Amino acid sequence: MDQTRKMWASAAVVGVIVVGGASVAAAASAGKLDQVAKETRAVVEKLPPTSAPTPTTSDDGTVVSRDVNPDPDAVVDYWTDQRLQDAQPMPMPEVSPGEIKIRE
């Protein structure tokens, strides 16, 4: 394929991407994304932070998920400049050769 054909092919691909992005932006500004979210029944829950982690457990009692950091402001207050300087990194995991078996 010569250079001119490659250039036109690239230009066509870029044009399609730009037109697609413009149509998504136009749909978002027209409120169409909310309509699509209603049609697909997509739900995003925004919960206020809680004071304690609330684990969600499955039927067999294993923890599925939990709130890792319910109060981000407490983290900011905790990590002072001195604590950041004194912090030690977590050790890197070490794996010996042959310790992990890969299934095929």
C-alpha cells in the first residue's frame, strides 16, 4: 500500500472517531444519556460516608465488599508531613521459582 492510500485511510479513521465523539457530546448535552440510562436500567448509587465499614456478605458468609475509607478527611488529617516522611513502604511480595504453577 503506498503512502497516499495509508494517509487517506488514517484520515478516514480519524474522521470517524471525531464524528463519533461529537455525536456522544451532542447526545450528552441534549440529555439523551439520561434517557439511555433509564432504558438500560443502569443504576449508580451514591451513598453518604458511614462511620464504620459495612461488609456485604454472601450466603456462605464470605465478605464480598466493604467500605475501605468511609471518611477521607480523617486520612488527610492523619497523614501529616512528619508521618509521610517516617512512613515505610510495604514489602514487595517474593515468589520463588517453581512456587506458582500455571495451568494450561
